[in-house]
Amino acid sequence: MQALAANYNKVFEPNLLGLWMRLLASYSVADVESAVIAIVETRPYPTMPTYADLRKYLPGTKALATEDVSALKAQQEFDLVWQAVCQHGSRNEPLFSDTTAAVLRSLGGWQAICQTWQENERHWKEKEFVRLWQLYEGKEYLLGAGAQGVSTGLALGAPEATAALESPVPAGVCPECHGTGWITAWREGKLTSSAFACTCNEYWTGKRYTRQELAADGWLFTEPKRPKKQPGTFRQRRTQAFPALRKDFQQRIAQMEIDALESAGQTRLASEKRAALQRQQEAVSQAIA
């Protein structure tokens, strides 16, 4: 036990060491030594392991499923990240594994995490982190490389890349919401979308939906095409939208010119203008008829 603690630059407190001795009393020295060697050889984390970590390597312990092992690793990584947030701050980002670094990028980056994570939200942050970590695990060769990384993986014949592209929804992700917890849908003829809680959304206390239920109710899952803007200037578009307003404005201007000519004693010009305006109004009336 002292050798295990020394490997992680720790020293056992006497009371804690006594507790471990009582817990390990049913195992032989050889079994405990084998478990310590195994945990030193395989554990990648610099923190001191707990008794539960050591217990997994002792004989008689039930082997964990692959999903359980992945969840445990994700929880360990979250503990490291949370500890780093408290100790380092936003300006001193430590080095993490490739999977953890990809999860932090998807959550907004190191600075955003340091500024937004609160102690009273730790439970929810841990669940979100563990879900993303398990989703990203094993895809380190593609994370952070974007579409070019996928193309490179296919060119090199990476079997993981080919398998990942065969299905649009990654393994372990809800096919209804693609892992977001919400289903985005549109109504026919409306450009604004609505979000519905998916059946996998454990945080939502109201009604939850599937895509099949929403489709039966008339909802669409592709964003409608937005109408193109009318060409031309604002005045041209306004004239096209309100042609009657434009004609009425022109008639009012012509009538004002006629009144001004009559006031100035230019009766002949006023009569010509009035006759021209009357002919224009008759032509419009005939066209409408």
C-alpha cells in the first residue's frame, strides 16, 4: 500500500491506511500485490486511485461491461477537468487526452468552461461531459480534423472511419434527436421552427415525442426554402408592391401643377395639362375595364 501511494507521490494517512487494511483483510498479500501492479501498469491518471479502483483488479470481482468501463473512464476524466478548472483558471489550460480535449472544444472551449461552470451545476455538467466523452471515445484520429480528417481516414483505409460513415447516427446516439435531446420541426408554410423534447430527454418533465408522432401530426423535419428577395431598389420594390399608390401620387402632383398655373394666370398651359391628365385617367379606366 505504501508503494502504491509512493507511485503517485502520496503518503497514506494512518487512519485511512487502517481502513484499507480492514477492507483488504479477506485477500492474500499476493492478490493485493498483483492488483497494485496491474493498476500501476494500466492506470493513465496521475491522481491517487481509490479503494474502488483497486477493488476492480482483485480476484472475485465481476468484470465490468464495455459501457461501464467507458463511463468510469469518462467520470475520471471529468474529475480531472473539474480539478483543473478550480486550480488553474482560464489562462492556464492543462494538457488533456485527445478525447477530453475534443469534448472541451464541443462545450465551448477551456475559457468558456472556466467562466460558466458552477459548483451547483456539477451533477448536470458531469452527465453532459460523460455522454460526449463516450460518444467521442475511439475516434481520436478524426476529432478536430473536420471533413478533411474523414477524407484522410477513408483514403488510408481506416475501418473505423468507414464504419462511422455507414450510418448517419453514431452508435449509442438517439436516432430521433441525434443526441441533442430535442427534435427540430417546421409547420407547412411557416419559416419559424419549433423544438420538441425527445423521448430520450431525461431532463424534460413535460411530454416527449418521437419523429413518427410529429410526422403524423403534420410536422416537417427539413427547413422550408425562404422566398428570394425582390430585385431592384427599395423604391422599385415599393412601386411594384403598391402600383395604385404610385399612380395616385403622380395624379396629385399633376393636379398641384395645374392649380399653380391657374393661380399664375397661365390658363392655356393649365388647360393643356388638365386635358392631358383627363386623357391619362380615361386610358387607365379603359385598361381596367
